Amino acid sequence: MQGVYVNVPAVDWSLFRELIRKFGWKIETREQMLDRFISSRPAEPTLSEEEIMEEVKAVRYDK
């Protein structure tokens, strides 16, 4: 599968939805994609903010 984002004029939306249905494609709004991404994230990050900053400083300042 290849994901794409397409802007469709409102007047052509019904025709585009019909094509999507006929070809068996899946449709997802930007909001649905964002909701899916947020729900897939872990509740607790594997690194703390302090650990992230230590890594950034180590790389940036070569320590």
C-alpha cells in the first residue's frame, strides 16, 4: 500500500468517494490519521526528559 494525501474540491468529493468505493481503497481524514497516531504512542515514554537532554548535550557538546 502507498499512502497519499489528496486535496479534492468540495464539488468533486462525491465523485471521488465513489471512485474510492469502487476501487476498494481506504479513506482517512487528517484528523483520523492524527488520532490513530496519538493512540499508537506509548503512555509512558521510554526516556525521561532529563535523559533526552543529557543525550542532546552529549551530542551537541561532544561530552
